[in-house]
Amino acid sequence: MKVIVTGATGMVGKGVLLECLDSNEITEVLSISRRSVGIDHPKLKELLHQDFSEFISVTDQLVDYDACYACMGVSSAGMKEEEYTKLTYDYTMALAKVLVGLNPDMTFSYVSGQGTKSNEKGSMWARVKGKTENDILKLGFRQAFMFRPGMIIPVKGVSPSSKLYRILINNMTWLLKLMKRLAPNSVVDTAQIGLAMIEAAKSGYNKRIIDPIDILQLAKK
């Protein structure tokens, strides 16, 4: 498979990227980001693109891909809805609309989050994520999966991009490990998310909304 990864400079995207580079199922990885991921690998191509509100200008570099793992995202903390919508909904949809026109047979996997509201009600971030999920599913990709991880443990040297989450990981790893023992189906790590995305694109899955327990099941295959 030839795949596209966005958000590879962040925690989840970096974890997904590493699994793609290690996978025998994947022959080429295109990372789309504003800055380099800083990895030299024969499978890896980088598209440094500054304006995520449009991808029309780079369509020639987005053709003939089998899957896209859309991992870009920001925390809603302290953000107004208009700005959060732009960074979460507008940027994701700008890419998805171009990709479905170029590669309608591709699998599009979007990293959402636990608590996302498919009815587009509730807190600001849950509504925006819900609308993003719903509108991706309407585009007509051959397969589309909405990944909703809960607590995520970074592994293989991946570091959280959020300062708050980085402090939590550095000082409370024991708590996350305890939670994983007490509630094993609610905590995943970055490698498992990547493995699950690869498996879903390769073999499909019987659900479009992918919860932590689904991630764990897909990652084992």
C-alpha cells in the first residue's frame, strides 16, 4: 500500500508514521506537514505544505494513494469555536475533499476522540469532531474509519506534542499503566493505533467508529 499521513510531527501521527515505515504492507509513505518530521527512511516522502486550508495546489503529489491516516489535530483548551473549527474541521475536510476526487478507492482514517458526539451536540470540541466525522463519512470514500482513542500511551520514543500531556506522561506514567491494568480495553498506545489503521485499510472492519477496544483488536491481527 501507498499511504499518506498527516500530523506526523504530533504524538499520534508520529506513532502512526513509525508503524507505517516498519510495516511490510506499506511500500511508500507521504507525510504532509508544515515542517519536516526529521526522519530519513527509503519509504518516506515529505510534502511540506504551509496552507492547510487548500490542497488544490499540490494535487499532482496526492495521486495514486491507497490510504490516508489523518492524525493532525489540536487541543481545544482555551480556543474559541471559530478557530478550533478552522483547525479541526476545515483543514481536515479540505484534504479529504481533494483526496476523494483523486483516489475514490482509498481508505480514509480520521483520528477523532472518545466523547465525540455523532449527533453534533454537547461541548464545543465534541460537536466539531462529530461534524467532521459525519461529513467525512458522506464523501464517498471506499472505506472511512473514525478512530476514537481514549487515553494514549506514547511508545517507541514518541513524545507528546502537548505540554500538559507531556507533563502527565513524564510524571504519571505509573497512573496510565495502572489504568491499563484496571481497564485494559480503554487505554491504547501510539503503536497500536498505527497497527490498527494499517489493518483496517488492508482488510476492512465491521464498524466505522473505532473505539479503544476495536483498536486493540485490529492491532493484534
